[in-house]
Amino acid sequence: MLPLPPVRAYLSGMRRIVLATLVAIPRLVLAQDGSDVATCQNPAAAPDRVVRACTAVADTRGIGPREEARALLNLAAAHVELGNVTLARATLDRAALRDPRLAPIYTERGYVRARLGDIDGAFADYDRAIAMDPRGADARMGRGTLALRQGDPARALEDFDALVRHNPRDADAWFNRGLAEAARGRMAEAVRSFSTVLTLAPEDAGAWLERGRAQAGTATGPALADMTRAIEIAPEWPDAFVARGQLHDAAGRREAADRDFLRAFELGYQAGWLTERVAALRGG
């Protein structure tokens, strides 16, 4: 059996919050080549530049707690982008002390805690963020994806259902909803969710592949067509070749399966069974 496909998440906790007001930040913060404030709140800025700018903003004498918390939140997001997750956690703890009413702090910290393996703490932070802002999409997506990764698709569906009720055009929420339904064995519902994704985003290779997987047990022809379409859209994606190869294998089409497995191996897919299969094909 293949592992559960990657769950989609918003850049949960990776979106930078625009500072509520710049009035409280003294002019001395402004650098010669531009504003630290502008860089700190610029999603397009390189994360190392954001770290320097947000550190300067947060350390500015006389800055208000709300502005400092927002600068720290953006600083934490940059630390995450740079892979400094432990430092991000400490920065978010500091932000929560400065403005405990800022819900995105807990969304971001939930994501960071999950990365650090603190699953209970992550759920607690997501719960707090949602209690503060029940329609906050990032927190619901974060909590739902975490539940799905923890093997609790029923719990995950509560959040994904809430997301698509609030925004029926949220393709990522529909995609994750499809994964959760498939994990529960409700393939018809999974197919419906992935079909909705494809209505919203016809070139979404992941949705074509997952709809194909969901149909594999009941409709081999449509499943094969969906997987083939995924490969046409993303010809360098090894997972699609593996899935189609397994479908061919199950139908007794060994030669076609071998071609797909070999291509997946060439594209870098790693699994013990695949290495053995390719070795046998090559006479190893």
C-alpha cells in the first residue's frame, strides 16, 4: 500500500501579517536603503532580510505591544522558512506574551509545534486560534491536516467541511476533504471531492491522480484515464507513475506496469519493493 499522499495546507503560519499601524514605530527604524518596517511585512522579501528587518522593528525602543507582536510573528515565519523551527517557537512564545489576543500567533505556533513533534500542543494552539476566530481558514486547515496526518480522518473532515461551507471555491480544502474521505473508505465521496477540485482547477495533477486512486477499486478504466492525465500534466512526478503501474499490475498488465515502475525509479521514487522490481527487470 502506498503511504497517504501529502496533505495540502495553506502556507499555514507562513503568511506575514501586515503591521496594524506604523505610527508607533519611530523614523529611526528606517534604513538608508529602505524601510525595515516595509521589509518586515513584505511577503516577497527574502527570509534572511525579513529576519534582520523584523528583529530591528521588534527591538525598536517605544514600540507598542501590538506592533511588536506582529513584527515577531513575521520574524517567526521567516525563521520557519529558513528551517529554524526551534527559534520560531521561542519567537512565537514571545509574541504571545506581547499580544495574547492575536489569533494568527496560535495558528503559526500550532504549525511549529507540530513540526517539533508536540502534537497535543499543536492541537491546543489550533483550538485556541479557532475559538478566537471561528472562520479563520489557516487555523482550520492546519488542524484538519494535522488530524489527517495523525490518522483521524473523521476529525479532519469536521474542519474541511467547515472550510468548504464557508468558501466552496477552496480547492485545497476540497482536495484534503477527498483524502480524508478516502482514508475512511468512502470512495464515492472522495471522488466527488476530487471532481470538485478539477472543476475549480482543471490542471491540478494531484486531483487527477487522487481521483484515479479513489476509483481504482470500482472503475478501472476511468481510474487509468485519470492517472494518465496526471502524468500528462506532471510528467516528472514519480508518484503518478507508481500509482498507474500498480493499477496495471493489478489488472495483469505486467509489461505496462514495468514501464511505469522503471520510469518512477528513474525519476527518483524510493521504496524497497521498487528497487527490487527494477533490479529484477535489469537482471540484477
